[in-house]
Amino acid sequence: MKITALTTYLVAPRWCFLKIETDEGITGWGEPVLEGRAHTVAAAVDELADYLVGKDPMSIEAHWQMLTKGGFYRGGPILSSAVAGIDQALWDITGKALGVPVWQLLGGAVRDRVRVYSWIGGDRPDDVARAAVERKEQGFTAIKMNGSAELELIDTPRATRGIVDRVAAVREATGDDFDIAVDFHGRLSIPMARRVLPLLEPYLPFFVEEPLVPECSSQIGEITRATSIPIATGERLYSRWDFNVVLDQGIAVVQPDLSHAGGISEVRRIAALAEARDIALAPHCPLGPIALAASLQVGFATPNLLIQEQSLGIHYNTGSDLLDYLVDPTVFAYHDGYVDLLQAPGLGIQIDEAAVTRAAEQGHRWRNPIWHRKDGSFAEW
């Protein structure tokens, strides 16, 4: 079997899909995208196609090594995202060729279902208690919310209490049999993290995500030592070498993104490194159905999985949503906050190619917001 073509599709709301075709008629799908840089990642896929066309798609590890190391200039989120989508599609082809789901190729399932969480509140969190109750009524047992809007380097007591009050409101509305993850998107400085996190401890967050920007990864131990709250990070780390910086600093959860961090192949290795340090895996995935399917395939076969993010109804999904490009959306049916083991070969989903082609005719140019502090200086979004 040989690869014959790679085709990318930019589809709403902010995704990029990849189709890899073969001379035996088996097609694999991946999701190579970096939110806000989808066109750039698609161009990188096109460049990498020069190497892949004519090759055996089942030589996944050999291709991963060549694609990541064969160029003189290595690394970075654009290259690793392009490789991630290609890697997903190659695993999809291999599973379909052998008639088994990817989790079977990864050593078999270690669980029958994967717990998932849902988003509430938007970028500037609002009315979070009501939204959390709605998710609980829908059957979810965990949610994630942004902890704040933009912050000063050391913000006021009012801003600090606002963060705490929002989390407290969700805890009061949902009770103690419900998990609350709080995402800070790197909006906290180290001194603000030291101030805020101890005040959140009485509400027992599931975890606090990305309190610091990734540039400060070497300092995250200052945060983990300042609080009993489990600290999660990793959505903006793109390889096992990036994760090496944080794995021995007391974090509780790693969050590699299957569409950014080198795909199924690399996330499996990151998960194993984390397991050796008693750190849980919770793949980052505010993206589309292919990225979610790839994440779940890893989760079914990974012992230290904690929970899986999924984007149904997330505030970024305007114009299209998670299930819109699937022939059978019931594969992602959630029961009591879980999704059942995917049974179909490959990634376990069937993409509606006609819907993808129609959406790609419109494309998208999604860009993340740019925020500023009160003095006009740049603020983390």
C-alpha cells in the first residue's frame, strides 16, 4: 500500500482536516491545526507531503522520526501540529487496513469507557453556576471554566475575590459529587498565582490548568509548592522534551494536545513519561471530531488517563460544532459523563466528506482575541 495524496480542508469553526489517500482505496483522516494558524499548518502539511507520497502509510514510527527530525530546523508548534494530523491519519489507515480500532494497536483497551468534561462560561466567565447546573442535568460529572478575564500582573482584591466567588458559586450549585476544573490560560503571574490558589483550596477544584504561560514552565514548581490544588499544564507544550521541563516539578496532570503535540505517537510517549512520575493524563481537545477520536483512542489504551476534554457546545464553536462532520454522531454519545469504547476500525469515526468539502469552500480565518490591560499593555487571553 502506498500513499497517493494528502488534502487539507479548512472548515468552520476554526479547524483543519486532513485526508490521506492510498492506492488501495483506504483513506485516513487527521486534524492538523493550531488555532489561529490553520493556514500555516496546512502549508506545512503540503511541504511534508513531498516526503510522504509514494511511501507505505503503515510505517508510522519511521515517518514520525523523518518528519520531525529530517529537516535541519526542527520543532515548534507549526511543525508538530502538521505532524500530529499526519500521524493521526496514518494510524487511522493502519487500523482500517487491519480491521481493528487504534486502541487495539496500542496494546488493547484498559477501560470500557472514558470520562469527559464540558466547558462553561466563555472567555470572560459569566453566569457559571447556572451553566454548571445545566451541564450536570445533561449528565456530565465535571466541567471546566475560565477562572478570570484579563488580569493585571498583581490585581486588586476585588479581582481576586471575583475569581474565588465564581468557583464558590459553581461548587455551591453543583455539590460535592461534581468536579470543577479551573483554567487560567496563563493569565496569572507567579505572585497572583500564590495569592489566588490558596483561596480556591476550600472549594477543592479538580485541577487548576495552566496558571502560568509556557515560557515560565521552568518555574511552575513555585506554584505547585504553594498550593494543595492539583496543577495541570501542557496544552502549549509540543513534545516529550518540552514536557521534561515540568514533569519533576510537582504537577498532577499533563495535557498534551493530540493535534499539536505530535499526534498519537508522541502523546503515548508523553503519557508514559508522566505515568513513571505518578502524573495523570488529560488530553487537551477544544477541537473537532478527528482530534477527539484520536484522543479517545489513546485514552482507551493508557493506564494513567484521568479525563478527556471535548468541545460540544464550547463557546468557540460558532457556525459549526463537534458532530456536524460525522456520518454517525452517536459514536460520541455521552452517558453519565462518559463515552463508550469506540469499536469501528481506525479512529472509530466516519467523516462526512461531502459536508467537509462544502464547508471548505467557505473556509475560515479564525483568530484568537487580543486583550489589553487598563494601561493599554498586552494581556494574556
